[in-house]
Amino acid sequence: MKELAGKTLFDKIWDAHVVEEIKGGPSVLYIDKHLIHEVTSPQAFAGIDKRGISVFRPQHTIATPDHNIPTVDQHLTIQDELSRFQVDKLTENCEKHGVTLYGLNHPYQGIVHVIGPELGITQPGMTMVCGDSHTSTHGAFGSVAFGIGTSEVEMVLATQCILQPKPGKMRITVDGELPKGVTAKDVILYIISKISTSGGTGYFIEYAGSVIRSLSMEGRMTVCNMSIESGARGGIIAPDETTFDYIKEKEFAPKGEEFDRAVKSWKVLKSDEDAVFDQELHFDAADIEPMITYGTNPGMGAKITGHIPFVEETEAGNRESYKKSLAYMDFEAGTPIAGRKVDYVFVGSCTNGRIEDLREVATFIKGRQKADHVTAWIVPGSKQVEKQAIKEGIADVLEKAGFQLRQPGCSACLAMNDDKVPEGKLAVSTSNRNFEGRQGPGSRTMLASPITAAAAAVTGTVTDPRSML
Amino acid sequence: MSTKKFHTIESTAVPLPIENVDTDQIIPARFLKATTRDGFGENLFRDWRFDKNDQPKTDFALNSSVYSGTILIGGKNFGSGSSREHAAWAIHDYGFKVVVSSFFADIFKNNALNNGLLPVQVSEDFLSRIFQAIEKDASSMLKVDLKNQQITLSASGEPSLRARRSQSERFDINPYKKECLLNGYDDIDFLLSIKETIAQFEQART
Ligand code: SF4
């Protein structure tokens, strides 16, 4: 008889949450925590109402508005009528169904993927979903977390379960030591540039190796956050002391003895030595430099010291799309990436809008000034981040350097509100997507780490931050 | 709540030979402010379809008088990026019943299936044959037979010729999802029907 192989971390959590297997079909997966926001939930609540049922387990769903809110004057009524209606609808639905809501101006409000971890809602071993693809962020804690569509949001509201086929398993190991000036964002941009925006499709990725272990929780969140940009269902990192230290004392984390008991149960959450992955990839930290994207999908990234690939250097079947992408960016193949003039700098989003990111930028910026022609926005990921930034004097440093500190929300990451990069303007952005028009119709986006964005703000051009450290 | 049953579709198709079509292109974020599922078709591919002054761009396939039909053909890695189900709603609302590509992003595929929009994944080779056939003759027909999981491309011309020149490929679909589509079953009805089991599962865990 063939010996049974060990289980991966992902298997352990997934299998423990399967309520029922449908023959030849998906699994019925139980969801521990469900996060919702104003854009992808109204149709789901409408569905519940139409069926005449109530939310099955309202205590497991948490709501906050983030995508479609202004980042100035949040104490006033939202000006845009449609946005206001959508945010009001969320409030109404939450009240009606007994769902906890951290509304505008609530001290816990913020981008869903920033508040979950900072409030201690996100914990190892959980299944978590949200009608948002960057739910993968929460995998940094050793939870199985992934984005879902609105029909699935309705499933969770109705039954606390979703129907889901089990994805394949991939492990990406990054070993070595990150050189100075190279951050978690560079690691994930590097990985996606290697495996492309479809390389992870069909998989759940476990990140491992000494580089991943050495990252802070914020850094791990940045890596897991962008898993989806490789097409993967999600990312996951085995919890360790870094994880437990982060969770300890957080608002909704278990306390005292209960916390110790929880840690004990979290410690077993790792892949068995003999676990088998469907695919394994290895990368060496020594090859990673500050990365930046030059095209219109997150896989089109390169070392900041490099050049925009010549057409012949790209995949044969893909060249028409490649040319279209460069035409949109108004970039020429073969030219150096660094040195081009930047109009906007955006530091924020669920990828890099946490307190550690703001600290990094402030440390870099201190005593420097942004270039005159650059508009620089800092958008904290949450109310708590904003508060902390003010408390630590970070807000001051940034404002002195000419940055605009705005109020928490998704902001220019998807430009649903007024925070839009104007047509034709070039932005260096710490967010996660550089699709055509993502930051406003006709806007052009280069994705990079917070310090690379800060360097661009200071010099007014795409600049290797290592030259300024 | 049952949804509409999916029947065999026979139609001409609209070609979109672009790779990595992301859901931000299918429906840009600024059109996601609605709180119902209707009307998204109007803004399908908004920034590819219309210029700054809201005038249709004549070189875009959806605006062409040559192409029509209820089948959309996209390049590899269709539907990547944001999980917004609005993308599937927009395509369906516009009037498409099937999207064909050689590769689909995961969440888009789920969203499409949950909305009676059938994603048909074909080989690279078959996809390029479809594109070529349509380019040569926009009246080329495609037949999507869900029950037999078969997609057939037939050249134009009189019926007997068409039959001889047609080429088919089998496509995969999860058997459960296939049943749902063919019969108009709804996932939530199913989940609601096992609520007892779910409650027992919760009990057993505590
Ligand atoms: S910050 Fe951007 S990526 Fe993150 S949840 Fe908001 S819109 Fe989505």
C-alpha cells in the first residue's frame, strides 16, 4: 500500500473546514470570518432579502466602508450621491441584519485588509473570505483567506459556507538574505515578474524560506496581498513567534490564558516535512533588487536598474499585448527604467498602507523635500494607522516634506472616489495594480515599494532608492 | 430561487484577441457604484469602447458592424485581477451567454458560472483557429453544447459544406456546475437545504 504523504498547512486548515464534499463537485467550506465592504455586498444583501431569510451567523461578519469613500472631510456628508447611497446602504443592511459595522469616523474604520489584522480579528488557522481579491493578505497569519464574488458573499451571509473547489498547492521558497533597500514589496513584484499574472492560477501558494521568516508581519502581509496578482487563489505563511507577538494584545485577540492556549494550537499549523506540493519554486534573495513595473499588469516588473524589455525578449505569443501595453504607458522598449519623470506618488492601499510603511517613508523623507512638480499623497490604511502616524510625528515629517496626508480608504488604489491620477500622468504607486486606467481614466502606473515611491517623490524621477540610503 | 436553464448556444461571435483582459477593463471601478445587478452592460469595456467624449471607438470589436452574436472570444488569461462579480454581470447584461478563451482567471470563472455565463476553455490551437476563422469570415458560427461539453466551429457556406468543414473540441466543466447550469439550480438553495448539517458541524467544532 502506498504510504500516505504528510499534509500541507493549507490542507490542514482547509480539510478542517469541510462540512461536506459534493460528489464530483466543490466542497462545502465553513467560513470563520467574513469581511464585507460597501461595493460588493449590496447585491448580496438584496438576494437575502429577496429570499426572505436573515443572515445565518451575523456575529461572524464584519463590515467597513473603504472602497468608495472620500479621503478628505470624512466628518461631512459624502458629496458624491452614488457613493453616499452605497455607503448608506451598507449601514442600513448591517443594522437590519445585526452585522457589526465600523462606519466612517469610527476609530476602527479602514481598508478591510488593514483592519482585520490590526484589530486581531485575523488569526491563524481560520478560513476567511471577503468580496475582494486582496483578502489573500490575511494568509500572512497562517489562515486560509481568499477573495470571492458577490454571489458567494450571499452564500456566506445565508449559510456561513461557500461552495468551493479545492485549489492545487504550490510552495515558493525564498532563501538568502535581502540586500539593503530591498523590501517585501520587491520580493513579491520579483516573484510575479518571474511567474507572470497567470503562473499561480489554480493554486494556493505557501511562502517559505529564510527571507519570508525574516519579514515582519507587515512585510508578510504585503507578500500575501499580491498573491492574487499571480493568479493564485491566495497565499499563506506558517505562523511563528513573529505572528504571535503581533497578535498579542490586539483588540479582539484572545487574552491571558486563552491566548496561551491559542498559541499552543497555532504552533502545529505548518506543513509536514513530507508534505507534497503540486509545484515548488525556489528563488534566491541575492537576485532581488528594488523592483518596479513598467507595463499594464503586475507581472510586467523589472529591476529598477534594468531596461524595458525589447520586444524580442518577451514571450512570442504575447507580443501584440506587450506592444499595446507599452503604447498605453507611452514607454519605449529597450530604454532604461530609471530616470523618467514622475508626476504623482501614491503611498497607501492594503498592500503598503500600514504603519510600518508610513514609518519607512518618513525615515527616508526626513530632512528632504518632495520635488516641486510631484503631487504626493499619503493615504493611511485605517483610522488606527492615521492616529498612530500623528502620534509618532510621522504625519508631521511627511507634511513638512510636501506630502498630503489624507484620510483612510482605498483612495487612488482604484480611484472610485475623487483621488484620481489625471489622464496621461505617470504615478509611482505602492498599491498592487497597474491596469489601464486603474488609478483614473488614462492614468499610467508604476508599482513599487514605499521607499522607491519616496525616492521618486524626492527626485521627481524613477530612482533607485539605494542611491539615497 | 432557480436561475435560467442553459441551453445549447449557436451564434456568431465577437473576437477580442487581447491577452490578460482584466476585470478593470471589463468594467472600470467608477461604474461599480450601483447597488443592484442590472445595467452594467452599458459600461462593459467602457474605456476601450468609448473615447473621452463618450463617442464609440469604431475600431473596437463591440462597436464594429461586422461582428455580433452572443459569444465573446477573448485571449489567454481572461478575467484576471479584481474579484468584482460586476464583470460577469456586465458581460451577461450586454447579451453574451458564453465566453471562450484558452485560460480563465479563477475568480472570474466562478463568478461567471454563478451567473449563467458559461466560460469555455479551449486549447491555444483551437482558440487561434476561432480567431482566424472569424477574421476571415465574421459570419463563422460557433456551437456550444454544454450537455455534451463540445464546442464546434463551422465555416460559413451552405449547410452540407459547413458540416464537412466544421471542427470540434471537447471542453471541461465541473460536473456539479454543469448540472446546475443545465437545470437552472442555484447554489444558495442547495446550501440552505443542508443548514442542519452546517449547524451540526458548528456544534462538533466547539
Ligand atoms: S486598497 Fe486597493 S486593492 Fe486594497 S482593497 Fe482597496 S481597492 Fe482593493
